[in-house]
Amino acid sequence: MQTIEIHGKKFLTSIPRTSIENEVKRVAAEINQDYKGKRPLLLGVLNGAFMFVADLMRNLDIECEISFVKMSSYAGTTTTGAVKQLLGLNESIEGRDVIIVEDIVDTGLTMQSMLETLKGYNPASINIASLFLKPARLKVPIDVKYSAFTIPDRFIVGYGLDYDGLGRNLPDIYDAAE
Ligand code: IMP
């Protein structure tokens, strides 16, 4: 097992790149099947999903398009926590089959707020593809149609996911050591 250090914190190898590759291919095959004859718009959520969405798209053999969005960190606060705002949606998604592509659904609050905003633009359908799901952390029910890995409540880095800005370039996934 390989140990690395990021910002003074130790991380251990957890998911090798070969497993990620296999699972991304499996998710792509499901999307190829479900969206046959359609032309989905992949909405990659920056920054974390950039690697996943690139690999996912290269495994799609249906017609598809891509665009990127971002959630602002904090646009204000409520009693339930941070209110985030959707940034970067420059085109109309009315009547489109949208697939939100996210790195990880943790509490689900980011996805909840993104779904609410996107539904207001009247897409034909919206589904979520997330590389990781941490069910133990979910605070709101979110229906994630496509997910590559379900993981325990541990902080992870690599393959696009960061720890305070670093670690996104790692080709494998690392778990925070206890
Ligand atoms: P949520 O709103 O709590 O679901 O947060 C989702 C966002 O938090 C993800 O898109 C990530 O940017 C970040 N995040 C949550 N868990 C992790 C993790 O284990 N590693 C890196 N980023 C994470």
C-alpha cells in the first residue's frame, strides 16, 4: 500500500486506476444503452468531475454533447446551510436530455440545489452520473441513476478530487488515513 502526504495529511492508496477505468466503462455502457437514439447533454460539474467526464465521454458511442457548470461556494446562508448558485450555464437546456456528471455526492446538498435550478429551465429529462456516492453522509434524498463506486464515509483524493486544491492529478484514488 502506498502512502502519500498532501498538505501534511497522510493518504493511502484505495482504488487503483484499472478499477476506475472498468467502472467508468460500465457506467458508459449503461448510458449508451439508455440513451440510444437520443442526444444527451453531459453537464460536467467543475472542478472535480473534469477527469471523470472526459473518460466517460470517450466511452460513449451515441451522439452526445458536453458543457461545464460550476456551483459557487457560498451565495448566502440559511438555517439549513449554504445556498449555492449555478454558474456557467450559457446554453438553453429546454427540451434536452441532461446528464449531470459529478465527482462525488456527499451530503447531496450541492446536487439538490443544482437539480432545483436546472429543472426550472424545462429540460426533457435530468439524470445524475456520479463517480462516487457516500450514502452514510446523505442529508437529502438524491436519486443518482449512474454511479461508479459506493464508498464509506472517508475523505478521498485523486482522479479529479482534491484536498484543498491538491491531488487532482493523481491517477488512482487515495483514502485519508485515520
Ligand atoms: P455535497 O454537497 O456535500 O454532496 O458535496 C459535494 C462536493 O463536495 C463534491 O462535488 C466535492 O467537490 C466535495 N467532496 C465531498 N466529499 C469529498 C471527498 O471525499 N473528497 C474530495 N471532495 C469531496
